[in-house]
Amino acid sequence: IVVECDGTGNESDIEAWLASNGGATATDNCSDVTWTNDFNTLTNDCSTSITVIFTATDACGNTATTSATFAVQDSTAPVAPETPADVTVACASEVPATISLTATDNCAGEISAEGVDTTVAGDCPNSFVITRTWTFVDECGNETVISQTITVNDTIQPEITTEATSLVVECDGSGNQEAITAWINSNGGATATDNCSEVTWSNNFSELSNDCSTAITVIFTATDACGNTATTSATFAVQDNTAPVAPEAPAAVTVACASEVPATISLTATDNCAGEITVEGVDTTVAGDCPNSFVITRTWAFVDECGNETAISQTITVNDIVVPAFVEELPATELTVECDAIPAMATLTAIDNCGTASVVENVITEPGDCPGSYMIVRTWEATDECGNTATHQQMITVIDTTGPVASEFDSEITVNCDAIPEVPQLLFTDACSGIDDVNILFDEQITNESSASYTIVRTWIVGDNCGNNSEFTQTITVNIQDSLIRIDAESCIGDITTVNLDNLLPVGTTGGVWVDVNNTGALNGNIFSPSEVSSIGNYILQYEITQGDCPRVYEVTMNVNDDCLVFPCDAIEINNAFTPNGDALNEYFSIKNIENTECYTSNTVEIYNRWGVLVYEVENYNNNDRRFEGISEGRATLNKNAELPTGTYFYIINYTTVDGNVVNKSGYLYLTR
């Protein structure tokens, strides 16, 4: 069986079909028949088709089956809603927005669809036709379509909201292009709006003549996107009421001479309409009191083609108030000089900017406080033909700051102490003020005294009658020959006998004093006691002679020794082991004090190895260049200069004391490397 979809799963149809066992019937030979089937469920779509097996069962359970198919189909299109009415509007902006519409379907229920536009363009942006279509399709492909027509057509002209305004401008000399361009570009101030689109402006302006009577009427047209137009008109006029703009007037000038009046020149003004206007200056002169005293008014008048005029003027004043100028370099205005260095008066001439000038000199002397001190005032006055004067004054202060001078003498002398010269007799003179004898002072001093020299400084201080002092110095360096004479002496610290130091001096030497330079405390006057010093050594004792022209010092170096004392001899000490391995420690066989020949006048040393072979033998062993360092001296079984091996050796030592006694010592010696 095939049924039409009812949107609710066709439950009544399937129940009726199952209840009728799909229309099947059965009989049994013995009993009634019971029907059953294998139906489960039915989906709700247009492809639904199920096969059901029907089973007939008798009382004894015997069965027979039959099958049939139950199918659901959808061949009914959706039912669309009412189509929106067709619309006609003027502007694209007025087209209604697309909307969603809903249809009903016998199987799927509600089906919603969005309108889809198809546009056929017209002649302008606001002229076209839209066909708006809604298509409703159910799940089984059944379709219903509706559509709306929207017509857009702009036939409305723009609206002039502000009319163009006439304009009168001042001529600018260049066709007033900037002003006319601005006016044209602003559409004469007109504004317009359109119901659908922006407005495009145009005008019928052609050109503008450049004179003061120019006037034109311009029509401004506002056009919308579909060619609809509206117009407004206004007049643009050019006039010239502006006088030329004059240049800056030349600055007023004041000159001293008629020859300095500047020549007249041409000046150029600018006119807003005519451009440049160039004229020559015209002079008007008012005379003064003299040929170089007058006033010139120089005028420039600028007139344009429309009769507008501007005038400027310059005032030139001629007035000679310039003083003459000195030609030569002027002497210093203030000068201070010594009385013997007054400069000669300079000869000056003068020139004048407009004519000639003469120079008059004058000198005044004013006395000062002393013969060499006064003031000289020198004046030069230059006068031109108009009575203008220039004055230069020089004030010379004459002073005496120079002290007297002395006749020639040796200022520095070096002599021996036995050849000191006498004080020279100097002659003093002064160039300006003179010298009184009471102003001459002399002094002599001795300085820089040492054992070898000293200095004599002689000084003369001399003053003139203006209070100026001069100082003259003679420096004599005096050398003392043999100023230090050295004498060597000796004494014994254990000797109670004193030493008379005067006996060490050259015969006849007197006038000096003995000085204990080292502060030994052993000097009393000229007597030195060696037993009073603290230890042996050299001590300095000086005999100083300071009187006379040639002072000197006798320096005695006193060697205090212990030669008068007798000391006991130190015993011989034998070290019985040494290590000659090159480390500079215990490198040889040490026999302490054997080198003291004052105590031990002679000795012999013999070294034997353990087999009794003599490996070393020497006389006068001294722990220095005669010593055993573990080196063979060469015997029958050993090579000379061969290093002896580590081991035990035997020594025999014989030495003689200062008393003549012979002492024998022997023992074992251990050598380790």
C-alpha cells in the first residue's frame, strides 16, 4: 500500500493496514487462525517504505506467512504565503530591505526562505528594476515560488537650498584669478541637495577681463546622478579703489657737506591692478645760513590708471657740524716719563670734511714736589672754516723715580782668604735731582761661612733729592786654602795612657778649639782618653780655628783598637758528617778555627776510605780553598776528581799550637749525598 504523507507519521494508516494484516486472510483445517507480524516502526519522510511479514498460527502452532510493503510518499508542494505587493520608489536608498517569508508543507510543516534579488540596471544609479523571489522547497523536492517587483526611478530635480551671491572684489592686477576661482569653486556660495544622490555643480563661466569695469554673470547648475538639474546665477564684478602701494621711503639723511647729498633715484610702487609704477624723485630745497646748511625734501608721487595716488618723501639735511681731523697719529693723552726722557712736542696738521683747517699749539708747565717732578700740558687746537674745532691735549707727568748711579766697580769677586781687596771708593751721581752726602750709607757683612769659604757682602745705599734710593752691592767669595787638614792617629782602648792632641798639630798651630765631633766623652780640652770610649773604632776630633781671614780645621781620625789586649784561642771543633750534594748546605768537611794561624800555626789533614786507601791529603787546611768536598785526590784505586761514594771514612788531623805543641786527632767521618 502507498499513502500520502500527513506530517504526523501516518500512524492511523499504518495501524489500519496492520490491523487488516495487510488485507491477508487464512483458514485452518482444524482450528481458528491467530495473526502476528514483525512491524517495528515507521520514519516520517518521503522515502519511507517497510516490508512487514504477517504470520497465521493455528491452535497447534502450525504457521503460514505472507508479506506486503507499506510506503509513504510526498507529492504535494508547499503552500506559499501571500506575495508582497509590487513597489515603485525614487531612490536606491528607498528600496525596502529583503525579508524572510514562511510557507506550510503537508509533510515538513513550516518552510522559511529569504528573498533573492535579481536586478535589471537602468540609465542611472537611481533607475533600475529588482525582481525579489522567494523559493520554498520541501524535503522531497516539491517547490513553490512567489516574486515581488521593485521599480527605482529618480525624476526629481535637485533643490537649490542657497542661491548664488554676487561678489565685488578689488582689482589685483592679475585678472583676479584667485578670487574668481574661489568664487567659481564655491559655486558663488550656492548650495543644493538632492533626494537621492550627491549634486554635481557646473557653470557657464568663460573668462574675466582685467580692468576696473569688469562684471560678468555666471549661471551655476546643480545636477543629480540621474541628470535632473536646477540652476542659480550671480554677478562677479572687479573694481579699483586702491591707491598704489609705495615702497618704503628712503630714510632721512643728514650730511655735513653739499657734496655728500645723495643723487636722486627712481623708485617703484606696486598697484593692485596696474602692476609696477616707477617714478623719479623731485627735490624741493629750503636754504640755510651757509652753503653747507640747507634742507632738501625729495618726493616720489605714484598714480595708477584709475587715478589713485600715493606719495612718499625723504628729507635730506645738510649741516656741517663735523670737527676737523688731525692727520698725524696723536701723541698719547697721558704720559709719565723720567725727567731725562721728555719727548719733543709733535707737529700736527688737520683736514676738514668740507674745506681746510688750521692748527694752534700751546704749552703750560706746572711745578711739582721736588726738582725732578713737574707737569707739562701741551694743547693742539684745529679749527675749520665753519668754526668747528678739534682739540687734543697731552699731559706729561715728569717724575724722578730713578736713583743715583755709581762709578764702575766689580760687583762679584772670588779671592783667596789672603788676598781680600780694600773697600773701593765709589763716585755717585744723579741725572735729575742731585745727591747730598748725608744720603750715602755703607755696610759690610760676612755670610755663608763654611770650612772651605765665606762671603763678604759690601752694601752702599744712596738717595737723591727726590727720595729715590739706589743700592749697590759688592759680593766677595773668599776661598780658604787647606781649610780641612786630616790627621790619622791611633790608640788602644785598654791603655790608660792619654793622648795630647796638640802634639798631633803642625808646630806653632794655635788659636783654635778642640771639638769632640762624635761626642765620645773622652775629650777634655786637648787631652783624649781612649779608655773612656765605649767600643773600638774611628772617632773624629777637630781643631777649629775661626779667627782671621783664613779659618781652618784640623781633623784627627783617632783609631781606637784593641791591639794592646791578648785574647785566648778558640778550640778546634771537628764536624764528623757532611753532605756534598750541591744544595750549598754542609758541602765540605768542617774543622772549625783551624784557619786561625795566630793560634794554630800549621796543620795536616788525611782522609782514608774503609779499605784504608788515602783519598785526600793536604797541609794548612783552612775551610776555604783547602778543604775536603768529597772529591778524590787520586790514589791507586780511584780516579782524581771523582766523587767519592756515600759511606764512612777515617780522618787523621795534626796541628801545631802557637806554643809549639803538636796535637793529634782522628775519628770517623760520614759522607752522604
